[in-house]
Amino acid sequence: MERSFAKEIELLSLGKGETFHGEGILAVTKALLQSGVSYVGGYQGAPVSHLLDVLVQAKDLMGELGINVEANSSEASAAAMLAASINYPVRGAVTWKSVVGTNVAADALSNLSSAGVKGGALIISGEDYGEGASIIQERTHAFALKSTIWMVDPRPNLETIAHMVEKSFELSEVSNSPVMMELRIRACHVQGSFKAKDNVVAKVSSINKEAEPASFLYARLSHPPVTFIQEKQKLENRLPAAQKFILENQLNEVFSGDISSHGIIVQGGLFNTLMRRLSNLHLADAFGNSRIPILVLNVTHPLVPEQIQEFCLTKESVLVIEEGNPEFIEQQIGQILRRADIQTRLHGKDILPQAGEYSAEVVTKGLIEFLGQNEPDGVNVEILRDEAANLTNIKISAQGSLDESLPPRPPGFCTGCPERP
């Protein structure tokens, strides 16, 4: 190990009512223990490495909770661990880095999602689209769509992240489907706090073992002709169950505003950037109150048609802020509105970039273009353009105050990584 995680291990032992303070990925780790997981595995890679680092060093605590921890040889072997949740009512979680890890795990994930799970199965993906830390720029979202894996993209604050980890296991179990949580670099390293809960010892674990192995069921294999039945179950049973759970538990959030004729639909992981820029443009305050109504998709797949329709029905226009390409969410929303014959104007990649990270500057330009095209009452777009120009000038002035340019800091691979050039 490169460092000691003794302080972080102490945080994992916090009980009900105590305050956890730390970074995002450690909040995920604590939430796993509060959810009663039986096993955790994964393959190292930024920005999710600390999850396994801490658990591997916390041997005594893992022993008390009966949790089996594995540092897997690849993402494929990590994904294969989740097969334990196909036949047993056990909760398990695995983690790896972004789409490059999901590529390696793809075959195991397809088999897992086809058979479905009895116990909650959670994949934590360190998503870094646009930030340059991956070998290739693709979206893990595509895997979720093709394999019917539900995709969670929580707002980057520790309370929401921890809550969504716990709800992800419930969502997985109620719909018999694996769930993937994507966490961007900033979400993994954001600092914050939340009220902890007691750690939970799983009903089935290394200290609470099943008396007999699970009986063999051919229907739990991903093998023809059973796969034809499993495909129907995905769409006829699992999908409606997931959508119902998302709606009833309010996993997606709606924030109201006085400019009610227009709205924004945003991925949960981009919420902080959006709110900061709305605040800079005097369209929101420092406490997260926005003048423009916002639908935050903490679950980006599956979408709930009734929720999208209700949000858009009374609005003249809606902006979808979706990072990366193809614009899966925007396309789905367009289809939902068309089928419901809702004529709300839909904006997204027509005014936001097709590719690249949605930085604060990019979001600002998109917001001003959206408001400029739709001209909501009570908003002076020229003043907003002046505010944006002022923000740019401040940045240029700050850069000019340096005697010389900052040295480049390109991302690098860990020493010993087989993918390192």
C-alpha cells in the first residue's frame, strides 16, 4: 500500500447520529457498510481506488461485519463476483474505472443482467468523461442501455451520494436487476458531511452462512431458450418495477422556480456546475434556490415517462444538459414528449457542444443561448451576457497575474499498471 488509511477506517465505524466528514468515494464506502453488503470487489483505478484501499486495510472491521473483500485481477473477474447475487439473497458491490473497465467486464455484465439478481448488485464506475483520465472518451451509459442495467448519477453532495447507494440496492432487489452508479472525479473527491447510520451485518455473510447451497435452477442461467424468457422479463416485469420504485421513492428531484414557463433537465452529476453558474448569472442563490425549475435525474436510466411528461407539460421550452455523445437522455425525452403529444420545445445538443466535458464556461454559454432563444419574462439576456463576459475577464486577469504559465499536469497511469505505456 502507498499510504495508511487509519483515519478513514475510523470513519467507517461511525454509528447512528454521528457525523461523517470526508470525501465522496469514502461516503460511498460507508454507505455500502450501512446497506449490509456481503461482499465487495473491484479493480483499481482513479477516481474510485480509495474504496478498495480502505476496505482492504480495514480487515478487523470487515471480519466483524462478515464482508468478503477481493482485489480482483480484472474488471471481468470483479463483475463475475456479482453472480453470487443471482442465486443468493446477498448484496454485493464491485468497482472499477469508467468505460475502459466496463469494456473488460462487458460479457460478465451481460450474463448478470440477463439472469437477473435476487440480492442487490451494485457496480460503482469511476466516470471521467471529458476529463482526460481515460484512454478513450466514451460513456458507460451505453452499456446500461444495452444490458438493461439501471444507471444512477447522484448529485455531488455526500448526503445524496450515501442515500443513493442505499436506494440503489433496494432498486436492484425490487426490480431483480443490477444497478450501476457513475461517479465523476469531482464527485469522488468532493468534501462534505452526512449523518451516519449503524453498519449492518448481512443476513448471509462469512459469519452468517447458508446451511445449504442454493438449489439449481435452469431459469437462472443465461442460456437459450431461457434467455428469450429473460428478455421478456426485463421489459415486462423488471423495467416497470424499477420505474415505479423511482417514482414512489422520489429518487429524481424537482426544484421549482418562478420562471415556470421554462425548465432544465440535468444529470445529477452536473447539478453543482449548473447551480454555480445559475448563481453567477443571478438566476439562483447560494442555497440552491433556482429561478428556473430544474428536474435532477439522479437516475438517468430508466427514465420515468410520467415524470418527464408532468415536468414538461406546462413549459414552453426545456433544456436538457447531458454530457457526452450520443445524447441518449435527450433522445428518450424527445420520444416521450412526442408520444404524449406534448409540444414543449426541447433543447440540448443544438445549443450545447456535441462532445467534451461540460465545464462551467460551457454550461454558461448554453444557458445564455437557451434563454436568448426563448426570452422568458423577467430575464434580461443582455445583462446575462455582460455577466458572463465579466466572469471571463476575471479569469483572464487572474491568469495574467502569474509570472509564467502553470506547468502541464497530464493524467498518468499508476506505477505497475499493465496499461501504462
